[in-house]
Amino acid sequence: MDGSNLFIDEASKIADKIIDSSIKCKSGIYWETKKYDETIEINTNLYSGNSGILYFLIELYKIKKSKKLLDSILNSAQWLIADNDYRDNNLAIYCGAGGVAFVLIELFKITDDNRYKNAALEIARMSKIDHRKSDILYGSSGAILTLLHLYNETNEAFLLELIIQNIDSLLESACFTKEGTSWERNCYSIRPLCGFAHGASGIAFVFGELYRFFGNDLFRRISQSAFEYENSFFEAGNWPDFRKIIIEEEDQKKFIDFYINQQTEEFSSYSFMSAWCHGAPGIGLANLHAQKISEVSNGNMSLIVSAINTTSDTFNLKVRNYTLCHGILGNAHLLIEAFTNLNHPPYYDIAREQAIKCINDEKKYGYWISGISKKGSEADCSLFNGIAGIGHFYLRLFKPFQTTSPLIPYVQKIKAEKRGIEKYDDMYLLNVMMKNLFPNTYININENEIKTTPEWKSNSLREDVINMVNGFLNDKNSYRLAEYYKVDTFKMDLADSIWSNAYLYAKHLYELKKVQQKNYSELTLNNMMQYHLKLNNTVLLYKYNIGTAKSHLVLQATYDGEPVNQYYVSEQTFKLLHFFKECNTVEKAYNYLRKDSENTTKYTFDSIFKSLLDHCINNFFLVEDRTTT
């Protein structure tokens, strides 16, 4: 089904508007775009910058060839190559330099001009991996998507090595939970996010692409497990938005007040968003694409239908904007994808209705309602927040089977050699998960001691590894390994008990403020004697004996990164902390420990005791009891 000429005409009208607003310079042309606060910026990324605008012009040129379009495309590409420095940039396809490389490869495909291919490869060579980020917008999964497109067209060996490095980064940073696999625990959310732009489904989509590309079963397992994580939270036709914005100082004060007033619901309640970035439209796209890969799909057709229905409901709301990231036409991309994948014409008709609305509103108001500006000639030109994305949506309606969506930029025709990823087998996945889930046990197992891999039955993956490790330890019958295993399971239980990372963060901010205000290290021991302290409820104590060796552990739940930090402490520190499992005064703790140090002078003991106390308070092992302060 091809759309009417109305849509190609409207796309051309937008392209003319964009080209006329370009800024000329010695090396070519470029565009200024807008941030959310409507300040002007010049950037190169696909999401909000010049490569995204160029992408729309290239897609239009594929359908409607014209000299004006081609000249603008070539001049824009020249500016991207000549006037920008991509050294040390990450290759994330949406908000990294990867978007530029991706678009240059698209230009190479239509011009066969090696300048653009070579420029894309040079950007990849200059890139670096940001191990802190995993998401498709900024992180390693977005870089993999860029690299797959480049590798598919060039077969360059160094690109495969970069793909492997980013896969390793993703696997090593994964959270293998009982619900499934997720990424990026941080203080600004209840738990790792759902969603395409920043959450599990975007990364699941990328691992699905890796499976399509290389046929490696490990990638299928991770993709399925990431979908499983998200789908465990599916509720009333949508997936929750777990974000809690605690970035600015004003936000932090507000959440500290929630903590002080014990308004715990503020840390666990979540909202629902229906957009490409968060919620049913983007997650629906990822699941719909997985449906085409039968080994990945998990049979989630009912979830896809729910996502389509939830997305369709947004079209009945008052129009916010028509852009791709969080606007009406971005949502309608799911309907076009559903039409092309499921051959259901009513889906196309629904998407078409939204485009007609946008066209009519532009005639009515004299400008396109974009994601940032509503001021006609000042409307943002970018792909995800501006009118380039609106124009691209018209192209999708005009040629739905020939035009791909930038919201789900999969590799259409796989051409590159399937080589070099043999290391990703069951044993590799087991080793990654053992390091993650059982670090103490793993480090004390001799290399190659585990010869069997789990029977992968559960999409959470974790349960399969736990069962395998239990069987291994039963056969091994080692008291030493059993003790290490207890520590690891203790840590896992503590991690599972974390019900909100944002809560732990607000608690930390409160305790940090108290420590800074009191400046305990500067107080004398006498001044502290009547203070009431207790063991922080984020801390667990564990002691184990292996032969003559004794280890005293403090396990502390965290709000960021690893869910539980592990500290080895002295026996004396352990005794001090154990005494404060119940709220007590410093004086009572002092007298308790003094009994065991009768041979130590009072001066020496006082110095040691104060040092231990300061260490435990400054590391938040001990906190003041709120009921007595």
C-alpha cells in the first residue's frame, strides 16, 4: 500500500522549510536546533542535531530525487565531516557520534562515494566506549547498533572488535535479577528502567539484532531475558516508568523531606508514559520486531496487541505535539510497523488519520506543532523533537514498505560475514553470571573446574545459574566453597530486598547532611558519649570461619551501580557494629569494648575507639537514631 501524493508533498514542503533555514559556511551548511529550555545549540547527533536532519533529507531523496535536495545533502555531509571533531566520542546511534557515522554510511549507499564510507570508519576509529552507559540513546547498546550498520556495509575487522568490546561491556554491567536481565541501577529511579530509549526493551532489541546478525544463541537468551524483565512489570496495557527525578538541589530537598516524614509511597509509586522513549509505543516496537525473529519472540503477541491498543488510546487525547520521541506521530509509527509486519490495513488507517490531523493543524495555526517550539518559523528542525521527524513520518505513510523507521533502525539486509564471535557460548555466559552473582565463590574455584553449563530453562537466567551452582557445590562437597556461597547468597538476598534505589539515595542524602552538620570527626569522645547510634538498616553483618582464618564482613545495600558493597573489617570494628544492632549510646558501646581491652592504656583505647567510631559513621555503617535526636 502506498499513500497518496499528499504525504510526499507535505514531506517536500517540510524539506524546503528546513533547507531554507540552513546556515551557510565555508565547508557547507548546518542547522541550529533547540534544547528543551528553547536555548539554541549546534550539535551533530541523530536525535536532536544535524545528522538527524540529514537522515530525513536522504530518505526523501530516495523517493523524490531533486538537485536541490542532493545539493543540500552533500553540503550538510561536508559540514559534518569537515567542521566537527569526533575524537573520544562514543558511538551511540542517537546521542553519540554514531548517528553521524550511521548517516554517512546511508549516504555512501546512495552515492557509492567512498569519502562518506571512509569518514564513517574514521569516526568509529576515534570512538571510545563509555562503560557507564548501557542504553540505546547514549550507551553501549546504541554503539552496537551503529557498528552493525557500519560492519554490514564495510566488513572491516576493527568494527567487529568494537562490537565485541561493547557486548562485553553490556554483559559485564547487566543486572541478573529474578525478574530477568536489566541495566543501569541508579539513584534516579525506583529500579532499572523499562522502555526503548533508556530501558531494557531497547537493549533487548539490540541483542535481537545481534542474534539476527550472527546467529549466536547467547544473544537470543539475553534478548529474551531482557524482555522477560520488562514484561514482569506489565500492567493494564502498559509498562511502568520507574524514574524519580532527584537531580537538582530543590528535588533533593523534596525527597529528603519525604524520607524524614516517612512518606515511603513517594519512593515506590510510579507513573505510566505512552511514548517511544518510555512506555507502550517504544516497547511495542521492540516486541513487534522480536516477533519477526521467531526464536526471540517469546510468543508475546498478546502484549503487542495491548501495546497497540494503549498507543491508539493516546490519539484520543488533546494533541501535545506531533514529533517522534514523545509525540503523536512517534506513537503512530507503531501502527505503521504493525501494518507492515502483521498485514492489518486498519492499523495503517489509524496512522494516516494522525498525519491528516497534523496537516490540518499546520494549516490552521500556520506552523507545525513540534516537541520544543510552537512558533512557526522558529519550529525546531530536528528529527526526534522537530519537523524533520514529522516529514519522515509522511514518508513512511507514502512508502511504508520501502521506508524504515528511525525509531527502530534495524539492519535490513544482512551482508557481512558471520565470524569472530565464537567466544560467546554457554560457558562464557556462565562465567559472566558467576562473576556477577557469586563473586566470592567464583574467585575461589579453580580455572576450568566447572565443566558443565546450566540447563537454560528460565528466561530470568539467574534461576538456572543458581540451580547449576547448587548442583556443583553438592558434588564438590567443599566446606570452604560452601562458606563463600553463603556470603554470595546473603548478598543476593540483600540486593533483592532493595525496593527503591531512589529511597536509598534520599536516605543517603539525609545521613550525609547529618554527618556534615555534626562533623563527628572533630567532636571529642566525651562530647559523643550520650549520642544514640544504631546499625544502618542498609547494612548486614556476616562472619565466617575457614579453618583458622576468620573473616568479618559488612554488606551494605547501595543506591547506584552494584546493589551491595562488601567490606572486610577488623574483629574490633565488627564487635562495635554488632553492639549497635540495637540502638545504644556511645558510652555503653565504649564500656562494652573496654572490657576486652583491659591491658590497653585508656589513652590508647580512647584513640582506637574514636577512630573506629569515626570510620563507621563516615562510611554510614552507623547512623544516629532519629527517634532520639
